[in-house]
Amino acid sequence: MKKIVQITFAFLALAFILQACSTTKTSGSASASRGTFVGTWTITNVTYEGLVANAVQDVFNQAKPADFVNSVWKLTNSGNGMYTLQNGTSQTIFWSFNNADKANPMFQFKKIFEGDKAKNVTEGYQLKVAQAGGGTMTLKTPVIMNNNTAYVVYTFTKN
């Protein structure tokens, strides 16, 4: 009997350790944290939910959604960051993670131009966090079309 208890305890301890070491993934839940987004990321794919590919001509007042494929996003823990498109165009940003609505956490950013202070910039962009963790994340920009919400979907891979 004592052996069974010891084996059971050893098995439970091993299971606990393995679970603690596993990668955390979120599916639009607030279990992601600010640190989840820190690092250098590349957009590997842009897709559409509820839209045809050419329905959106411009995102982030910058370029076509397809122009963001292979863009590199550098996000620091301080909230400073930048993205660089494949054609070399760079944009400084200030970013944050808003999980006040636990069911709909948002990655948000403001474009920062020379002389701007982030606290004085009132316009920005919000992307719904569909998935984050394990070296990948999926962010979705809502687009209102015919009174329905559709999305431009960005898949990121951590460098």
C-alpha cells in the first residue's frame, strides 16, 4: 500500500511539473499578459474573415493589408515599438495590452511621429487578440461592412 501511495505521489508531482512547464496559449481570453507581446515579431500571413481580399484597401492609414506580410514589429516592455514594412517604410508606435474586457482582450497602438508624446496622441488602433503564446499570435482588426463586423486577420511569429 505504501508503494502505491509513493508511486501515485511521484506521478502527480511529475504531472504538476510538466503542466507548469507547458506553453500557455490564449484564445481571446485575458490570460495573456503584457510580457506575451514583448519581442520581435514578423507578420507571416494576412487573411480575412467575412471579407473578400480586396475589400480593404488600407489598414492603419498606411498600406494595403498584404503589404504587412513580412513586416517586422519590435515591441519593448516600456510600450515603445516600431514596425517596418517589407519596402523599408518604418513607423514608430506606442503600444499597450488592454484586458479590461476579459472576453475581448485588445492589443492597441498609437503612431508616434517626431516630436509627439504618446500621452498627447489621441488616435490609435485596436486589434482583437484571437490567440497569443507559444511564439505565435493572431490579432484581428475589426472592419464594419454592411452593419456587420468582419476582420482582417494578422498571424505573427516571434523571431
